[in-house]
Amino acid sequence: MTPTLTLLMVQGCLGAFDTLWYHEWKQQLPMRAGGRRELILHALRDFAYAVIFGSLAWFTWDGWLAAVFGGLLVFEIVVTLLDFVEEDRVRPLPPGERVMHTIMAIVYGAFLANLLPQVANWFDAPTRLAPAAYGWLSYAMTLFAAGVFLSGCRDLWAAIQSPSRVKT
């Protein structure tokens, strides 16, 4: 699992950069008129990532829980695809942000290619969240889970507040 979790950590670093540099600094997405749907999609994705980071740090989703985890991965992909459409609908993306999203999609694909055989193996075990630990990676992923959860709360709060916070 170490290569898989390392790819997830790279994804987390890229996502943090994308959020801080492009969404917060360059585009000031939480302050933009018309950004409410995009912020909600970001919050949903952030909450999914919080579960992915936090659970993979310390557990395996054994037995039929593997299907639940697979559903979470599908949910994240669908939200990301909807976000791509929403971004194109409401705002021009700077070239760097478009490139960043492409790199993130490639890394996520590599992560899935490494993870899915393991998820398939989880089906063979009795149904339970089985303890797992990966040394420093588990602790780092726990920090990423907390960070992406807080980012989701920030995006959700900004979406709730967006009608009164309009910057053109």
C-alpha cells in the first residue's frame, strides 16, 4: 500500500496547492459572484477526500465494505466531473489551473490503478474495518484528512454566505 498512499499524498499536495493558489489567491473563488455551486461541489469532494485520507491511514475496508469504499471513490469522480463542467460554465480557468487539474487527474488515475487491486482483495476478507498502519504515512494522511475537512467546511460556509458576499 505504500506506493498507493504515496500517490494519494502527492494528490493531496497538488490539491492543497490548487486550492490555496488558484481558488483562494488568484481567483478568490469564495468571494466571486456565481461561485456557489462550485463551492458546494468543492465541499462535497473535500468531505469525500477527508474520509478517503482518514480511513486509508488506519483501516482497510474489508468484505462488503469494499463496495462502500468503491462507491465513495465513484462519488468523488462524479463530483469532480460535475466540477469541471461547472468551472467551464461560470469562470475562465487560468492556463496554470487547467494544467494543474490535468496533472491531478493523472495522479488520481495512477492512485486508482494502484488501489483498485487492493480493494478487490478486501472483498475476500470478513466484513469489517480492519486496523492498518503505515508509519509516518498514516500520521501525514491524518493531517491531510483534517486539512481537507477544514477546507470543505470553508467552502461550504462560503457557499452558504455567497448571496451576501459578492465581488465582481
